[in-house]
Amino acid sequence: MFEGSGQATRLDAIEGRYDGWLMGVALALAAFGVVMVASASIAVAGNHGQGPFYYLFKHVVFLAAGIVLCAVAMRTDLKLVEKYPHGLLVACIVLLALVFLPGLGVTVNGARRWITFGVANFQVVEAAKVLYLVWLASYLVRFRDEVNATWTAMLKPIGVALVMVLMLLVQPDFGSATMLLAVTACMLVLGGGHLKRMAVPVLCLLPALVAVAVIEPYRLRRITSFWNPWEDQLGAGYQLSNALMAIGRGELTGVGLGASIQKLSYLPEAHTDFIFSVIAEELGFIGVLAVIGLFAALVGRALWIGYRCVEMRRHFAGYVAFGVALTIGLQALVSIGVNLGLLPTKGLTLPLVSAGGSSVMMTCLAIGLLLRVSYELDRAQRQVARLRGEGARAPGGEGPPPPPTSQPPPSALAGVRGTSRLRPRIEPTLGRGPTGFGRTP
């Protein structure tokens, strides 16, 4: 009894390490964003009667607040986060409803997406996205067998997403609504959802999304102008045509940091939605490749961490990593695609790079969760290594080590809180099964 107690104590005393590559890439993107916001926002601040570094100062303040949130998330045990899934879902709905309260909700450029705190506005959907992906990760852990086996379990998160989408469309925020649906679909696939069943709601939702996109005249103008922005260069195609001119001027090496012409009152939202065009103009094709490479490294590392967690049966941690990777990756993809004219114009910032206090803070919070996942994964791996090392020694310290086992000991595989009502349990294979991406028959 005393030996087992001592071993448990030693295992609990083992500390993990945060993923250095992940932290380094996130810091590189944040530092690069400070430089580019400083370059892109000087002219914008002057046009609004502010000092040249007004937007830079705001960006740095929000980034500092985001770093604090990141540090808190890094020190928060994932079991505590997983403990209150229903509270997370209620918080999502309440946050999205706050924008409609008189005196609290703020309308900017015809959209009611912000709540005011007096000194600054906050875009609530950014917080709702983080809370939602954590709730969805918890849901997929608690019902991961049912999601693959029953219609009800698969449709429930889609129904929750549709409720949030309807609230976003009233604001209106079509870009965030489509992002939410895309993240939900990808998470269900990674969580082992039945692909043939998932095709039914997807095919039903596509016509509805198309109808929502074209029913509003301003959305229809955005779609048609993205096909040929030069047809109405001074009207609906103004933003995209100036963004493409900025990208074209950059060529291979760019015109030099701070030397962009398009940011001088020609390119709207140069420091937020269209900062990628300023990057392309000032740093050229080389700078564009560097930014895309950093995002690819961040998302790829997050997906790899999630995959390793699922392999160790730490499903909640793995699904949180998948959700953060998908959210950041899809938002970066859409933002870059809009700047390049590959997608219709949407009001989505480039994560960690664009100015935008709500996005910066919540992205930092998501990165903090991801780093916590990497910490707990490393700790679990060290505990498994300790157990195997102790098991390899005979009572007298002699004897050959035992052959490696295919699964680590159960004591080191904590992290799955929910239980399923269906048996036998089918674990996600993430593409290794013969019948598709998520499951073996």
C-alpha cells in the first residue's frame, strides 16, 4: 500500500512542459502584427484626427490584456474547464444576446455586433467562438460513440450552431456565421461523425446559406464585385481593387517597410481586415510566404498536438486543440483569401496580426488553452515513461525490460470525464480505418 502511494505521489509531482515551437510561432506572429499595425495605421489615425500611434497603442494594450488571458489559460487545469459544459453553452447564448440590450449594444457601420465598456467596445462573437469550441469538445467526449451511431447525437451540436448562426445573422455577421458552421462540421468529422449522415444536413444548409447571401443587396454586391472588382472600381469593387493593386506593387521583395502607398487613405481598413495587402505591398511575395508559413506551422503543430492527445485517449484535450487549430486556420484562410480576391469580402481579421482588440484578446486566450493542452500532454507522456521505467526494473534492480505495450497504463490516461451509453466503445482512428476518416467498421 505504501509503495503504491509513493508511486502515485511521484507521478503527481511530475511537471509538464509547454510546447516551445507553438509558443515561438505565436509570439512571432504577435510581434510581426505589432510592426505591421504600426506601419499600416499611421495614415488611418491621421485621417481620424488622432496621433500617429493611436491605433498602435490600442493594439499593444489589447495584446497585453490577451497575454494576461493566455497566462491564465495556461495555468488552468483542463479538468476544471471540462467540468461545466452547460455553463459554457449558456454563456455563448447570453453573450450573443447582449448586443441587443439598449444602452449596452453598439451599432457600428450598420452592424450591431459590439457591447460597450465605456473606454472600448468588445465584439462578443470572438468570445462566443472560444467558449463554443470548448463546449463542442466536451460534447464530443461525452457522446463520441453516439455521434457516430445516432442521428440525434449528431444533429444536436448542429442545432446549437444554427441557433447561434441565427443570432449572428440578425446582427448581421454572415462571416462569423459561416465560420461557426465550418468549425462545427470539421469538429464532427474529427470527432468520428458518420460522414454519410453528415452529408444530409450539409446539403440542406447550403441552399439556405446561398439564399441568405443573396437576399441582402449589399451581400450580393460583394459577391458580384469579387468576380470582377474592376467593373465597379469606385463602387462595390473599391476595397478589393485597391487591395489587389497593393499586392501587385509588392512584387518579389516589396516596396519596403512603411513605404506602402495604398494605406495612405486609398485602401479602407488597411490596419484590420486588409492588413495582408499592406504586408504584400511592403514586404512582397517573400513576406507573404513568411506569413502563410507561420500560420501553417501554428495550425499544423496544433493539429499534431491534438492527434497525439487522441492517441493517448485524452480526447477532451485533443478536441480542444483541434478546435483552436480549425478556428485560427479557417479565419486566416478566409482573411488571406479575401485580400487576394479568392473569396468575397468578409469582415474577418488576420489572427494575431490585424488590429482589433476583441480578436487579439480571444485569440491569445485560445492560444493559452492550446499551450495548456501541450503541457498536459507532455506531463502524461512523462508519467507513462516513469511507469514503464519502474516496471522495467526487477525488485533487485536486475532483469531485462519488458516488451513495449501498445497502450500506456490506465493510471496515466486520465482526461476522459464522460461515459457513453453504447457498447462496445469505438475509438476515433483519425483516418486509419479502412472505411473512412473517423471510424473502423
